[in-house]
Amino acid sequence: MALRKVLEAAGQASGFTHEEKDPEEFLTLLFRMLKVEPLFWIRSASKDPHGCIFYQIFTEGRPARGVPTVQQLLDGSLVAGDLKFTEAPSCLILQMPRNGKTYKVFPNIQPSLELDITDLLEDTPRECYLCQALATVECPECYGDPTLGMGRIKQYCSICSQQVHRHCARRSHHPRPLRLPEELSRLHPLPGPVPHQTMQLFAVLCIETSHYVAFTRHGPDPHHWLFFDSMADREGGQNGFNIPRVTPCPEVADYLEMPPEELQSLEPKSLPSYARRLLCDAYMCLYHSPTLGLYK
């Protein structure tokens, strides 16, 4: 309550002491009050980049099969909006396509344990989708081509791009050149594989009914997961206080690693309670870069 009073006074925003607030409202005010720099910068087409604390995923529809992963949803959202990260972030907070506890676009979402953002960065070396050589062009219109693999961002070397776009169904596409460091464009072939920029899942914020709970990774083992509920119990009625609880939930790791097609075949009601809450009620997924983070 002391923190809520400080936020309300400093942020000149009402309702923090007696109204429910969504996490994005809280984060926006907290970052503004503390004068924290944006966690990442994102650019739309050729416009000036915009600093962000979190990114809200938008979607134009659901995949035809399987449970969508956060990787698929993020790729599709950025392609549809013609967006790119200006550089690899050390921390990334992603808001799922839903509206609080009332409306969910997807009944289940699988948080990706590892997020590959290589193809979502501007001015970053990328490998050809077909031959894994250094890519020189990208084609947003190829993203939704089912014959090339749905849900994958497509970039090509010059030879593969010519071959792909000879097909009558793709002659109207407009591949665009990728901006590459000059020293890389002179290397033929590359001395090694193109490095990938990846981020690791470390927490998932969920809401089912009236308050938010969190799943948090707490160690190097894949099964090191905890469930945190700040209102698991209550003491003293209306004038009392909430009792928080932290519970190990190693079983959720099995469902995070499961193929989405296999998850689709499972009945949500048959899932263990923690796994069901993680997959059905995810609201925000939090990622960090092991190589770019200042602290471990």
C-alpha cells in the first residue's frame, strides 16, 4: 500500500490505492516515475524508433493447427506491423493477445522457452531460409506462403531469392534488400554459421479470475520453476492482510517442452492445475538475454 500511495502521488494517476490495475499500467507508471530507460526500441518501416517497456502482441488470426507458441505469435505480429527491433534487448516483456481476464484470442498459448529474435532485428546478419548462406534480401509476403512453411520469416541469399520468386504464385512479391555491415558483404563464403540472438524465458504472469499470479524460473535446471500467489490466503477478514505463498511446480517444464501439436491433443481439464493455469491464463511472458544481461 505504501508503494501504491507513492505511485499515485508521483505519477498523478488516480485509483492505485483502491482500484485493480493491469500490469502494463503499473509498469508504465513505475518506469516513468523512476526515469528508467526503455527496455528496447522498435521501428515501424522507415520511421523513427519508439522506446518501449513491453510489446503487446497483435494477431490477425490463429494457426490452423496446434497450440500457438510465443515465438510464432511474436514473429507474426512483427511481420504484420512491419516492425523490427533496432538492437537486441537484454530484457523483453511480451503481452499476450488478450484483454485482462475477460477475453482471450487463444484458449491456450505455449510460452517458448527460448525466443530466437535474429530475424526480428534490423541491420543484423541473417541466414538464408533455404541454404543457410548469408541472406541479402527478405520477403514479408513469403511469410504466409504454405508451400514454404507457414509461420516462418523468410530471407534469402540472392540466388535462392531468384529461384523462389520465379514461381508464378510469387512473381508479384516485393523482396527488399537487407542492410548488412560492409565487411560482411565482402565475405564469400562466410567463415562460419550466422550467429543467432536468443532470449530465455524466466517468468510468466497469469490471470484467471481476480488477481495476477506468477510462474518464475529459479535455477539452471529445466524443472526449476516456482508458482507465486500473493493472495493465496487471508488473515483477518476485510481489515486483515493477504498471505503470499510460493510453491515448487517442476511439472510445468514438461508442458513447456512438449511439441505444440501434442499439447493440442490434450484436454485442458485433464492437465495438472499449475500446467493448466500456465498454458490457459498467460498474460505476460518475460525474457532475458543471458549474453547481454548485466546481472546473473
